[in-house]
Amino acid sequence: MAPTIFITGVTGYIGGEVAVVLAEKHPEYNLVFLVRKDEQAKIVKARFPSSETVIGDLDSHDVLFEQGKRADVVLQTASADHIAVGESIIAGMAQGKKGHYIHVSGSGILHDVTNGFGNPSTKIYHDTSDLAAITSFDSTHIHADIDASVTAAGLKQGIPTAIVSPVTIYGIGRGPVKNRSLQIPFLTEAIIKRGKAFTVLEGNNIWDNVHITDLAEAYDVLTEEALKLNGVKSSWGKEGYYFVESAEHRWKDIVAELAKIAHQKGAIKSAGVEKLSVEDAIAVQPWAPLLWGGNCRSRGDRIRALGWSPSARKIEKYLPEMVDFEIKSLGTQSSVTTF
């Protein structure tokens, strides 16, 4: 019998790309997607004709419970910070096939400003040797409380769980609805609207990055592992934590490249970069210190041990298409220089 894979977040950036990769690599899978509206169901079905759609949201307990019962694997890609969705699905899984549950988190859990905003950190968290520290973070760390609740619910119900923690995601997604990431698109949008590029203070802080398709391939690897009957090498439960990263960048380098590209395309007057105080950066974008001011440095040892390796080019190669996407979204013509 074909395995049933229940996916939340197919209309989103991550979930949409995951769906594309799974459909391409595993046409035998019975893909079941949670969507909020009939209109979304039509769009998703048009893209994935052999799939199923169910109408509901992350608070639709009965729907989630029933789909959990049916599923061999659940990929919860819709939200890193919604507690009820995991509880509902895992409870259903315990009454059904007792499959595997994979939850999206984010490396923001590592956000480090020990040395001040805009300054680099030397600490790199490995999802192997630093697992105890990562899974012991308190609620002051973004996503930590939800990650812990997912693991606890799985242990209580006897359901194997895994946390997937991506980093700065780049590239244009191929999903049926949303194709835009967060950090770099928000930064590009802020630069274009402001008319000049900026960093949070010196901009020497460091983040990891990964291409959206490489991230989706990691989900595919974990899904395949979950479906293996014997000899699985993957870790679940208390040890089921996976960073997914391919390289690092300093935010000032990304900003400089975005400024150059946006200037070449006529979206801003100058390729210059201004160093903003934390307060001034917040005035431009309220999330600026979190998005572009701190450090998030990780190493995805566990996913690599399962055979995953990134195949995309470096992040800089994809910045022109991402700038084009934002220019088009903002309705900014290449000749516009009035800001």
C-alpha cells in the first residue's frame, strides 16, 4: 500500500517546495494536504492532481486528529510556533498507524547577541555534540518551548518525532502559492522602500543559509527514513533534532550585494550602505535586530549523516532573482530613482 504523507503548509514557502520535491521523487506517495479554503484546494489540486486536500486550519482539532490517524508520516511545515496543531495530530497518530511526525522549527532558537548587535559570535552549535544545550533552551529562545512540547507529546503518545530547524532560506520557491522567503526578501523590500541599503551597526554578524530546494530535499531524506522498516539510521524523539544548513554569510556582505544589484536595476539611487543604530534599524523594520542583527551559527551533522548534501550554488548567485522578485512585487520599475 502506498504510504500516506500528510502535509500542513502546502500553500507556504517551505511546504510548497517540499510538496514539489516529494511529488517529483515519489509519485507513489499518497500526498494529503491541509488547506484553509476551497479556492486553495483548487490551486493545489491543479498542481498535484493525484493528491488529496482537506479543509481546515491549525486549530481544526477533529480534522487534524483524523488525518494523523491516517498518516504514515506527517510533515508539519505550516508554523514553528503553533502548539495545538502538533498536539492534535500526534494524538490522532497514536490512535492510528503510529507514524512519524516531523515539525518545522528555525535556527532563530540560537539567536546570539552576546557580543552585541552587528558583531560576530564564535559559538557554532552542532546538532550532535550540542544537542543537550539546544534542547534545554528556555522560553526566552524563539521556538524552544514549542520544540519541547512536540518532543514531549511524541514521547507521551509513543510517536517518533523530529524537529527540522532551517536557517536563512534563499531562492524562489516552486510551490503552488507562496514562493517568497523571509529574511532576504524583507531586507530587500526595506532597502528599496528606504532608498538606501543598511546594516544593523557593523553588520559583521553571521548566519547560516540553505537553498529552499536543498531544505526540501532534507525533508525528503527524513520522510524516506521514516518509512524504512529496518535499519534506520535516523534519530527521533529526544535526539530527533536536525539543523539544515549549507554555508554561512555575514549580513554586511549580503547587504552590499543587494545594494549593488538593486542599484544596477535602478531600484535605488546609490549602492552605498549605511550603518544604522539598533533604534534606527527598528524604525525601518521592527524585526531588524532579530532578522539581521544577531548570529545564528549551526551545523547539521545529523542530516548529513543520512546522506543529505546541498547541491545549490552559493547564496550570492541567487540574489539577482530575489531582487527581481521584490522589484516586481513592489511594482518598482527599473527606471525608478525617486525615493
